[in-house]
Amino acid sequence: MGFNCGIVGLPNVGKSTLFNALTATVAAQSANYPFCTIEPNVGRVAVPDPRLTILSEITHSQKIIPTSLEFVDIAGLVKGASRGEGLGNQFLANIREVDAIIHVLRCFENDDITHVEGSVNPIRDAEIIETELMIADLESLEKRTVALQKKARGNDKEAQATLELIEPLIKALQDGKPVRDVIPVGEEKAIARLQLLTSKPVLYVCNVNEEAAATGNGYSRQVIEMARKQGAEVVIVSADIEAEVSQLGKEDQTEFLSGLGLENSGLDRVIAAGYRLLNLITYFTCGPKETRAWTISEGTKAPQAAAVIHNDFERGFIACETIAYDDYVKYKGEVGAKEAGKVRIEGKDYIVHDGDILLFRFNV
């Protein structure tokens, strides 16, 4: 399973600077004017996980293959995007394709960098973007309703069921509530298929100046309070610092960040928050050739976890040998874990846990 986040925000908030830092590329042009990013830029980055190094040392693996995630830099939205202002319609369509939204908010003062709204106010900026997304969702659902009502009158059961699903969503949007706040339990997959912009989970990234990178500032505290009420995640970063960090080696990164009072990079914190946001976990496969990480959703059963490696693994699934990460480390690998009775044979109903080391048995 991939992890796909669209980076959104008003123009000149630091989106492309952050994207370049996160992906350690200069693929996204960064400039002090709106719409400098005309096409969405996509970057894949490795997910840092210290467990990989520990496991590879135990198994003497020839190589380590981390799991990866994808960032999509989507050009700056403006007020009126849902009506086609700026390049709005094109970019709203790009947002529909992502799993989650990283909403970058400007939380710094700088007279040399213009703000499209004339002043720094992250709460107002967040509301502008959210309003545009809600308007686009409302228009989308209202258009669908016309065709669905016609089918429903012809006793189309599927159309009737879909109408029952979307009518409360329309009411919520009309009341100024995003779809993610009113998704009924058990209907998550059905609503996901509607590709509504405000159904996607949101991670707010407060882009602060260097001095506030470790402690935040008044602007970021406002965002944290707003996010608390929404049940959303917040990460505080300095895009400029991240740009510098991305150019350093691992040891130099640690020393540089430590000097700023930071334990880890913004990338690490964005990934951790993103995993929590999408309820993602990691399992491992280990051997002398490679130690590899795989990303799945929390609650995934063993056959579906196997499909992440190859569809044949799911189709011919028999069982999986399972060792918990702590046991694998404590007993120094598979042999020691077996001698200690810590290797389990799990079947099709086994729900994979974060950190599991798995060996799939299958027959195709």
C-alpha cells in the first residue's frame, strides 16, 4: 500500500520549499509569485525506521529496503478556486487523487515575501482553503443527486442507497461542516469512493521561521488550538531549515538539528503524523539477501498484507510464520525465536501488528 499526500495551501506559504526539502529535490520550482507550480510534482521518499538497521544487523542482510511514501505538490489555491479562480478547477481535481491532505499554513512574518491575502493569518488561510473544498464537494454532490433521483424514481435500489448516503453529507456541507466530520461508522469505504475533497484526513503543517522551529510561535499555537477542536494533527516545521537539512549527510543533520533544539527533522515528524493520520503500520520481511519494510493499514489481515508483496501471495495464501519485533531482537533472529517458542503460525484471519516479522507460505 502506498501513502499518498497532497501538499496544499495558499500561494507563497512555503509549499514548494517544503516539498523540495522533503523529497531532497528541486523538482518543484519555488518562486515569490502565485501559481509558480503549474503541474503537480510528485516525489517518493523513503520512510525512516531505525528498526530496519537493527533487523539487518541480526540477519546480516546484503541490503535494506525501506517502505516509501509519496508527496504531491499541488499548486497554490486561492479564494474562488471552486469557481475556477486562479487555476482552481485543475488543482481541485488533483486533490481528489490523494489519500490525505497536508495543509501548509504560513506562520511567519517576512516583508520580502508577499501574502496573497495581504497579511499573515493562518486561521483565515485554513478557512479559505476549507471553504473552497466544501463548495466543490457540495457542487459535486448536488450534480450527482439530479441523476440519482431520476434513477431512484425508477426503483433503482443502488441509486436509492446512494441518495440515502449523500443526502446527510449535502446537509452537513450546507451547514459549513466538512464531510470527514459526519462520516457514519461503517460507511468509510462507500464515502471514499465518492472522492470528496473534505472527506480526506488533514495534517496541518505550520511553516515557521528558524527561531520558532523548536518552540513554535503565536501563530502556530492558534493552529494547534484549531486542530484540537477538529481532532486534526499538527506539525511545526521551518521549511527553510528543512531545505538546509536535506543537503546534509546523516551525521551532520543530527548535529545541525541538535544545535537548533530539534531531535529530528520535519520529514520524520510529518511521516509519523501521517502514519497516525491514515492508521498505517509497518511489517518486515528479513533474510540474508534483504531486510525490507512494508506499509499496510491497521487492521489488515495476513492474506491482504501478503498481497502488498505480490497478488499471488494472497491468492495462494496458506499461512504465515510470525515473530513480534521485540522477540526477534531479544532472541537475535528466527532461530533463537523458534527455540524460545516465539514463532507463531497464523492463518487467514490473523490481523497483522506493527513490527511483525512475517514469512508467508503460499501455493499458486
